[in-house]
Amino acid sequence: MTAETDALQPLIRRNIRQDIVSMHAYAIQDSAGMLKLDAMENPHRLPPELQALLGQRLGALALNRYPGDRIDQLRSALAAHAQMPEGFDLMLGNGSDELISLLAMACDVPGACVLAPVPGFVMYGISAQLQGLQFIGVPLTPDFELDEAAMLAAIAQHKPAITYLAYPNNPTANLWNDATIEKIIEVAGAQGGLVVMDEAYQPFSSKSYIKRMVRHPHVLLMRTLSKFGLAGVRIGYMMGAKALIDEVDKVRPPYNISVLNAECALFALEHADAFAAQALDIRAQRALLFEALKATSGLQAFPSDANMVLVRVPDAAKTFAGMKARKVLIKNVSGLHPLLANCLRLTVGTAGENAQMLAALKASL
């Protein structure tokens, strides 16, 4: 601790919540000079001709003005792209992270809590804590399936305002049993809670919940363009019954989506075929990577419906360090939850990137 930091401690203790002071910030790994396969990003860039067209579009924007009608046009374009059900509405977030934070803010009624299976997306718990809400994590089974009895019991006991179900899950990358999901949704709805189906990895998944949610007005469905191929653009969106979206949207900051981000997203949706081809390639590469991992002695690979594969190795810290020394950056998730002991998360890259990652992994086991 520096002298300046030490001198600021009385100010920090007086004005910053103690639970915030004791938290760790969300860690982003330094990827300079590395093959970056740690954050589930689409490895494909726009083709040069599309880069030029997008550059012209962005250069012509009125950056001196606040975002206007183009935001509503983006909402309409996303609704059409997602085939949003009739009578539903859609709100935008600066990435899914902001939507998760806005939900916690909107649902912060006395005694409210947030519930989700764990291990899962860490921002469910972090956003709840930042809003001062209790977070209830219900462990998955050892094979990363939903523990139906434990989930139903926890919902009955805690009556959460929000229950999150990632479909597929992060970091385990699997889809859960449809019948179990339906029971959880019905029980959560019966006690007056919301259920959020988080489909961040929908471009790579074999299933979506969107057509089934019309039966459940208490279900919201969240997606992002990050995995679509626009991680740097930060556009998330959430769909649900119009009356529900209208209420949550009241806590959204004005102009939370920049004109640059909105125009990039509109451009991408106009060229959705190019991004769909990228997703198809990633799914094909995932299948090849999974087979190669299954054939590698000394590790266990788990099935994936996302653009990542979870593997268990004898020593995650040693393997992670070995791969990093070989300039391949992945994610060591072994410390996130006891069920993830010695687990690493590998982002699916291009064929060449996957070959380099596999070579580094085998050399580091």
C-alpha cells in the first residue's frame, strides 16, 4: 500500500460501503502477446470489404447529438432477428452485465433475494451484492446438471425475486434438462418471482427457450451480441411481456447505448448471414476440438453447447501456467467453485488457434 493510498483510508472507510471494500474487482487477464482464448470471443473479424463499409457508416454519424431514433430502429431490428413473440417488448443494455444490474435495481424490494445455480455466471451474484441483495447459490450436481430437488427447495424457502437460468451455462457450457427447467419456472412463478433465461451463447446452442416463454409471463429472456461477434460493441437485450419490460426499463439510464454501438449492431444485423457463417464454423471447430480433447489422455472434456469447452486436468494451476508460458491464454476456473476443481475453460477459436491451443495444453499437462 502506498503512502497516498494509506492516507485515503479514512475517506474510504467513511464513504465506501464495507462490503464493497472487501470485494475483489472483476479480473480481466492481460492478453498482450498471447493467443487469447479466455473470454469466449468470436475469433473471426469482419471481412475487409465490410470493415470499409462500416467505417463509412460510423464516420458519417452525428457524434455531436445524443442517440435518437436509431436506438428504436435497433430495438425493432433485434426483435425481428430474434423472432420475438407477439405482445412482447425488448429493452437494451450496455452488454448483458448492465441488464443484470438493472434487474437487481428494479427488484430491490424489502427482503428480496436473487437465486441461481452455481457454478454459473459470476455477475448474477456480484450484481446482487452491489445492490445490497442476498444471493442464493444452489450447487449443481457433480456432473453439472441442475439439482432439481435442491433448486425447488431453495425457491420455496427463499422466494427469490429473480431466479437466473443460463441456457447454456457458463462456465460448464451445457444445457440443462427441459423438464427440470419447466418445474423451476412453474414453482418460481407460483411464489411470485421472475425467471431470467440467459441465452448469451444462443448462436452456438442447439436449443432456445424463446418459443416456450410465451406460456410464462414471469419469464424474461436475455441475449447479447457479444457472442454473435460484437464483444467490443457491448449490446445486450432482454425480451419479455411488455408490461414487465416497461417497469424494468424505468431504471435504465438515458442514452445508455451510444450511437457508435447502435450503428455497429444495426450494420451487423444487416449482414447477419456473415455472422451466421462464423457461428457455423465455430460450432464445427467445437466438435473437432471436443473430439481431440476426448482423445487426450490425462484430462476430461465436458460436452458443450457454447463456444467454450470445460476440461478437468490433474493440476489446473500447473497446466494453466504451462500454457501461458507457451503464449496461450485460457481461463483457470478451478477457484470459482468446489465443483470446478482442476477445471480449465477453453474458448473455441479458429482451426489454427485450436491446434496451437491443443499443442500447448498437451505439453503443459
